[in-house]
Amino acid sequence: MKILILDTYYSKFLKSFRSNNPKLLKASYQKYKEELLNMCFGTSDFYSYNLKRLGHEAEDLIVNDDILQKKWAKEHGLKINGNWLISKLQMLPYIYRFVGKPRWVQEIVLAQIKEYEPDIIYVQDLSILNPDTVRNAKKYCRLLVGQIASPPPPGKYLKNFDLIITSFPHFVEKFRKMGINSEYQKLAFEPRILKNVQKQKRIYDITFVGSFTPYHSEGTKMLEDVARQMPIHVWGPGIEFLSPISPLRKNYHGEAWGLRMYKILAQSKIAINRHISASAKYANNMRLYEATGMGAMLITDDKKNLNNLFDVGKEVVVYKNSEDLVNKINYYFKNSKEREKIAEAGQERTLKYHNYRVRMVELAQILHRYLLHQKSVSHRVYKSFEV
């Protein structure tokens, strides 16, 4: 299979990347992209790398990086028109729901799709392409697939996908009721990161790496309750959403992206995790696998499917509320050997069963099945015209 992966990166991360790598602004498209992927932000090249190891062709596009994408356009003689002020506004959160994403995003992506000629287009951000762009993209592939692990965009952004992969179990039925094919697939960890980060001394007792947006308000209140009783070292975007007197500000260390985030987790004894409200009763976020993969003891909010991912109590620890979380943390600091044993078992589980190679084997099977289905449907339609 030939798979083109369309991804987006947080604008704050891209700004930080450019600030730290000013010489790359004059580099070629390929060089810039390689260095960007080397930062291990989000899913980085974890899909494409492991799909290639399985014998497939795969390529990554970071479609909202205007500098990167305009490099591609320039190198391929593609002239892009448009009002760049309007484009900046269109990249702001929520604005796209009313006016769509920028024209340059749509035009460059379509040109890249035409050049690559993929069997499958795999879109990691369901709202980055305008609905008309999605319809056009379907002309140049056999299967258009989306992936989501966050609150969904309006239905107009979903309906043209042939398949939506989600790590939210309860989203599968939701999409199917909308008439959209959907399959469940868990998130994962990339073991190569351990080599990149190398062995670290665990200098932080308790850490939290995550966002403080309105989507996370309930979890933020819980963390504040804990921070009033014990120090939590905190990193992440959205500090502006915290109260000026929030106890989380005391040990706030800024934003942490990619390899820096993994290094922090490798330096953590206990990593706290909490889910956004959209996850409902289900465990599903990257931190489950990032924290355990880096060998921290993960303590996470109790979810009904967590035992399907880890052996609770032996590989990860759960809490029910802030009081329970404080009690659990105190217990595991008094019983460090037990904490270290759980952390080691959690890492072993993640490295063996929750790595990207395993996930890409699963994904390839799903995609192959839907390709066969598409071929079967096309054949039946063709035969009906023959009659």
C-alpha cells in the first residue's frame, strides 16, 4: 500500500522550533521536514517509519506549517495566491468553523496528493481540510481515512471520509450511526525515543505534562486540589487559562514539546495523567503510553477500559478523585520499591504491546480490509452498468 499521512502540529510548537532553529528557515523542504520530524512531536514519523518497516510506502506531510509547505510549493513551481492576513485569522482556533481553513493549505495539499498518487490518504486532523478539498482529494486515492482522538469537528468535516479511525471506543458507534465507517485503534509509544533521550536521573518526584485549556477544566481543578497539598512540577500550554492564584503556577516550568517532554518523563518518578471530558468513561490519551514508555510510574484517572490496556495495580495506578490521588502518591513515596516495580512493569507492557510497530500491523490490516471492500463495491457497480 502507498499511504500519504497528513498531520498538523501545534502553532506554539512550530514557533518554538523556528526560534530554536533559525538556519533551517533557509534550508530545503526535505531538510526542514527531517529536522522537524526529529523533534518527535505528536506522532512524528512513527506511522510512516513503521509502515515502511512492514513493506509499505508512506510519506508524512505537516500541512499547517506555512514555512514548510511554501518551501514545497516554491520548489515545485506552485504559485499560491491569497490574502495572508485572512489566512492567519483562518488558522486561529474555532474561526475555521465559519470561514474554513486557508486557501494555501488546500491548494498545496491537493498538489502534493496529485504528485504522490497514494492508495490511501490518512488525515490526522479532521478539520484541517475544508469539505470541498476532502471531496477533491477523494478523486486521487482509493481510500480516504481520518483519525481522531479529540472532540470532533462539525459533521460537514466528517461525512466525506471513507473511514474514521478513533482511539475513543464510544466514538465508533457514534460515527457509525452517522453513516460513517469507523474502527477502534489504541494509541502507542515509539521505542526509538528511549535511544534519543538516553538514560536520565529521576530528579522530579511528581510531574504533570499537559494542557490547561477549557476542555481540561475538570482535570485542572483536580490538579489544583493536589498542588495545594504537595508540589507538582508542571509543563504545558494554556497557562493563561489558569487563575492568577492557581497553585499550579508555583512549579510551572513552561511548555514542553517532543523530545523535551520525553526527557521530563524520563526524569520523573511519578507522572500524573488525566483525561479530557470527551473521553467519557474510557482511557485514551498519549500520556498513558508516553509516561509508561519512559519508565515513570503512571498514576491516572480510573476508566472502565483501563484493565484492557494495563494490569491496574501492577503496571499502572489509578485514582478516583484528588483525595485518593494524594493518598496514593504519599503511599508510593513511602514504598519506593513497590513504585519502581510498577514503573518497570508498566514500561515492559508498553514496549511489548503498545508500540507503533504493533499498531501499524493492526492499522495495515484494517486499511487492507477496507481497500478490498472498496474494490468489491466498485466491481459490483461496474457489473451493474454492464447489465
